[in-house]
Amino acid sequence: MTINSMTGFARASGSLDGVGWLWEMKSVNGRGLEVRCRLPSGFDHLEDKMRKAAKSRFERGNINLHLQLENRGSDVAYQVNQDFLDELLTLAHHYVEDGQARRPRMDGMLALRGVIEPKEDPAADVDADRFAAALLASAEELMESMAAARAEEGAQLRPVLGAQLDEIETLVSRAGEITKSWPERTREKIKAQMALILEAAELEEGRLEQELALLTTKADISEEIDRLTGHIAATRELLDGAGGGVGRRLDFICQEFNREANTLCSKAHDKELTQIGLDLKVLVDKMREQVQNIE
């Protein structure tokens, strides 16, 4: 299947009757799907259509859409944004009076972005319906480009997640082997300890055996190994499944991985098993960082 990232960037441009446009779309990680649109004045009616188009293609991510228009004809008129210029001059005056800046030059003020702007709406003389239809058709290309960008990013995540899962599986396998051999390795040690205790105090041997059996039960991690193995199988199934957004499910499995790793550390009966638990926690944390990028 294709794993889609929530990170991506796309552009689409075009022109009609001398008026050009540029769509830009940016996407970053998000718990759900949030679409923000920044459209020129007079084109707010396109916002609902753009939101619906994004929601039909994407399940998660914070998406920002921006539309910029420009008149590509030869007779473009410009004007000074007097309100903006007055605001800048007032602000500059305070700094000059306080001795923090020199008196500004007018050519420098006019060069600031936003002070001089097109005098008229670039699309004022274009048929509104035709232009809106052209913008929406271009937006379809934009959406396809974004979907491709997110799929390409996701394709790079797939082998990374697979390698991390392989490392987790290796650690779980090692923990399982240690658990299988632990009773045999410790039997003689326990017998020796029991003999020393019985020599030092008058205690019933049966009572000591009960206590040792209880300790052995508490140190048993077979259930944790079984659950970790199940989580590994479930993760592989999601990564190799039929498609769709799997980010939330993978994030939940990572939480379960971490829970079992914590339990394994608390039950560890030797240094090697403790180290395996710690290594598992590090790997799961790295894996979850990657999962946060998946749709």
C-alpha cells in the first residue's frame, strides 16, 4: 500500500484573458484535518469549494491554501496605500523622537512591500464565471500535486519504519530467548540461596519454595512478549495493508509498544533483559516520531 505523509508542498499556476494566478498549498502534521484559505478579496466564494476538495482527498494534516493574482497586461495601474504609509510614518516618528533611528527617506518608505499596490482588481475585467471555473480547474491540479507530494514523502517513510520494526522484533526475540532459559539458569542459584537461608534460620523449606515461586511468577514476562509479538504483526499488517489513513492506528500501537517495554523493564530479572527493555523504549520513541508524519 501507499503510506501518505502529512507533509507536502504544491503549486499550480495559469492565466486567462491577461490575468495570471498562482495557487500554493502547504501541509504539515495535524491531529485531524484543518484547511485554512487565504484568498484575494472578491474570491471568498471559492473557499467552501476548496475546503470540500481538500477533505475529499486528505484525512489528516494542517493545510494552508493561498491564491495570488496578477495582471499580466501592459497597462497595470498602481496606487499608494495611504493608510499603510501613514501608519509607518507615525511609527517611524516615535523612533526618531526617541533617538533610536534617523528620519526615514520617502524613497525608502515607498519601497516597502505593501505601500505601493495595484490600483484595481486584476480580474475586474474578466468574466467572473469563466475565471472561477479556470481557478477551480487549476486547483484540481494543485490537489493532485499535493497528493503526489505526500505520497512521495510517505514512500520514504515506509522503509524507515520497516527497519525500525525489524530491530524491535529482534529485541523481542532476544527477550523471549532469555525468558525461556531463565528458569533453568537460575534453578541452581535458587537452590544454593535456599540452602544458605535454611542454615541461617529455622524456616520451613516449603514456605521458602512458595515465596520463590511467587517471585518467579512476578518475573514472568511471557505475556508481555506475546503482546509485543502481536503488536509487531499488527504493525506489519497496517504497513502492508490495502490503504487508507493508518497514522492514528500506528500511533496507538506505538503507545502500546511503549507500555509493554515499560512493563518489561519493571519485571527484568537481569541486566541483559533490562537493557533490552531500554533499547525497546528508544526504538519505539524513534518509530513514533516517524509515525507522527503519517496521514
